[in-house]
Amino acid sequence: MNADPKPEKNMTRLWLIAGGIVLVIALVVLLMSIGSKDDALPEVKVHEITPTETRIEATGEYIPKLFLMSRNESDESVEIKTSYCTMKYPIAYADLVEAVVVDANSKKVVEFYARLNGGHYLLYTISFTETEGELIGTLELEGSEEPLELRAIFHEASEELVGDDLISFRAGQETFNDVWTSLAENTRFTPAA
């Protein structure tokens, strides 16, 4: 006589149902933990020093202080308005990408970071005073004799970023294209040829 296969099928169905229930519970807990995070806008860090202008060693020229004037979000973009120019990137990246304005000694840059797993990972830097990086254009400032060269410096992903975090890092770097396009909207910006 053959054993009745129905108890095995019923047991398999029970395991599948139990596994499905556990998966649904895990998804609900995950969604609740995501939804419970603070919905406040991320804080933009501004690094400033006391002098109102800086002397650039290469040219001996003085240039005005770089500082954050405002950070605004619209339905389409995050707008970073500095004392030099305005930059934008898509609102879809507002939770991932953070812009930090740095004016220290002769270093005047806007650094873009990816916020991943509680850490900050440098994506790219828009520099107004550095000589390294790719030339992306020039910017005329009021009171400045020569236009500033804007350079983009791209940073490598940390070795600790793997899987989805590495994919998110790469996606964050893609916002550079939007930032560059928004720079071209500034009347005093001339793109590099």
C-alpha cells in the first residue's frame, strides 16, 4: 500500500503560509520603522571662518567669503543658494544627498555627501579655488578681477559600501549632472569648452 501524500501536501502548504505571514510581518515592521523617522529637513552644515575675504595664493587676488544663503526644496528640486551661485539637484535625492559649504583659509568648496547607514560618504566636490579636478567652467564674482575656475572632484566609493549602499552611492554621484546643468542657469557662469 502507498502512503497517503495528502498530509505531506498539507504540511507543505502550512509551511508556505507560515513563511508568507512572517514575510508580511517583516515588511510591515520595516515600513513602520521607515515611516517613524523624523520628517524634518536634513540640516545643511556650513563651515565658516571670520575673515570676509580670502587671498588666493596663486594670483594674489582676494575673493569674497563663500557661505550658504539658503536651502530650499520644491516639488522638483533641492536648491542650494550660496554667496557665489545657485546649484540644484532632484528632490528624489533629498534624503540621500547632503551639501556642505566649506570656506576655510583658501579652500572654498561645496561638498556633496551620500548619507548611508548613519555615515557620510563624499560623492563629489565643486571647488572654486582648488587646482585639482576637472575644469567645468568659470564664475565671475562681484568685486573680483578674474573669474574663478570651477572644478569638479569625484571621489571613490568607500570599500565598506557594498550591495544596495554602493548602488545608492553611484546614484548620488549622478546628481552631479543636475548640479552642473543648474550652474549653467547662473548668468555669471560660463561652461568650460
